[in-house]
Amino acid sequence: MKISNFKIGILIYGLFILAVISCRRNGDTQGEPIDVEVELPADYKQRDIRMYSAPTKFVMYPLFKVKRPSIEGTIGRWHFRSNDPILLDMSALLGKDLKLAVLEPGDSVKINFDSNKLLFSGRGCEKLQLITDLKLVQKSIPLPVNPSYSNTRSVADYFEWNAYLNKVYDTVDTMLSSYESKINRQTFDLIKEYVYSDIEYKRLMKFGMMVARRDSLSISQQVIEEAFDSTIKGAHLDWLFAYTANPINYYVYYDIIRRTIERKYHFDYKNDSLRNVNRKLEYADLIKKMYEGEVEQSCLTYLIADQGLKEHVLKEEHVPVIDSLLRDYYARPGYEEYKDYMRSYEEKVKKWIRQKHKMAKRE
């Protein structure tokens, strides 16, 4: 039986479409190349030489995938593909300073060791150099007497840490300024947001521990309020508030909202406004006023999912306040990937509730 040229053409076109769809489903074959070449240490066979990569376009949490190198002699090569910048965790091989690195499509970097010091070269190397330099200058500043940001021993301890973090900003800003013209704006701001949010995370943790221990430390409400008013502010926080792309650490933004509402009620946790679920409505309103873009969306998602569905609905099942927040959330335009995340989270909570009922019946 003869097959017409037209039918053969249709068949070939169909196979081509299937091939394209297959490629698109395979993230490793999509996008421009990103190459990393590392001169492996002599004992590399006894080391973990994996890297982990994740797209910078993620919902809530970056999903890292393991990547093993091809090895030729003492050279390890990692090959990635992406149309957007990617996050890399290189810490297993290169140390914790490169726990979170950023590279872009088209980058091809080489990493060598010189007396245990990392040397970067090749296209895109300035991003890795900036990240390691930022870690280095921060280490150059002596820690406060109490070196832990997750434990506050006194008001003086908190203010000593506040002064320390401001010194960190001074060195960080000088380093960022020296690299600003060398890195494209989107990636530069991503690195800057990562560094700034880490600094503010430590300040907020230190402040939170002071609030939590205020009775045992005999710290008055007035002192707590004055500490908040004088330290949880400034040009660096203003920059974070104006940031609209995907935040590396969305919890910092959420914690600022939470503490701001607590400040409104004088950090009086016996006040009903800080005890009942209605406070989540105030959180949502303030998030919408203070943030935009993906920062706003990630904060709302965390508020409704973790702090709403998980905290309240899982226990009480029917919570009108959370239902209202959900309706408003789904009615907002755009951000379909966040809505998919929320639907998945809703289903997970419903599954937990069903399991809870089954266990109750068995008892």
C-alpha cells in the first residue's frame, strides 16, 4: 500500500512534535548550557563531590536535584541547562561558603585550588567570587561577646548584636558596590536579597529571643517597644521591602509583618488581638500594603498554608477566617503556580483530617 507524501509529512511532523514535548519535559535538555569545571583535590575519591541545582523560579522552596560530575583525571565537570539563573549548592566539595551560589545561562566557570584557597575564572566567575568575598568580609568582623544570634541574654546583648549587624552591612555594601557593574541586575539583586535577608533574619531572631525571655530577664514592655522602633527599620529593610522578585528567604518578610502587628498591640500576648485567628486577617492586610510581586505572594501563601490551614484548620476543621483568606487568595489575578501549590496544600490538610477521623473511630 502506498503512503502519500502528505501522510508521510504529517507523520514526520507528529514525531517532531512528540520529540519537542519530550525535550521540554526533560529539564536537563532544555535551555542554554551552564558549565562548572573543578580541579578536584587529591583525596576527592574520599569526598562527596556532588553538587545540587535548583531553578531560581520556584514556589516557596527551591527544589534541589543532585548532579554528579564526569571525571577526567583530576578534573570534574558539571553540565546544567537552563533559560534562567540557577541556584547551586557546591558546599559538599567546596565548603559551606558556597552553600548557595548563582550562575546564569551561558556561564562556564573554572574553579581551582591554591593552598586551599578557591580561584575562579571563566565566564560568570564574578558571581562566585562575590559570594565568597561576601562571606570572607563578614568573617573579618569580630562576633559579639555572646556569639549566638538565637539566644539573647540581656538588652545589652541585643543592642551589641544590632551594632554588629550594622557593621556587617557596612562591609557588605562596600563589597556589593565593587561588583555591581560586573553582574546583571536580576542576578545581582538576587544575591543582594540573599545577603540582606540573612542579616535581618539574625536581627529578628535576636529580637524574638529577647521578647520571649523578657520576663526572666526583667525587661519592661517599654524597653521592648523602644528596641523595636529603633532597630527594626532603616535603608536596608526599605530595600528589602521594595524587592519584588522571588525571595530566597520569605520567612524574614513574614516575620517582619508578625512583629509589626505585635508592636501595634504592645507585644501583649494576653491581648485577644494577638491570641485569636483574626490576627491573620491583619497579617494579610499588612502584607498587601507592604509588599509586591513574588514577595507578597510568597508571604500570603505561607500565611494561609502553614499559618492558616496547618495551624488552625487541621485542628478545628472549619475556620471562617481562613476560608475568607482562601477565597481572596484564589480570586487574585495571576500567580497560578502559587495557587497550584495552595490547592496541593489544601488537599494534604484534608488528607490529614481524614486520617485523624479514621484514627478516632478506631479508638
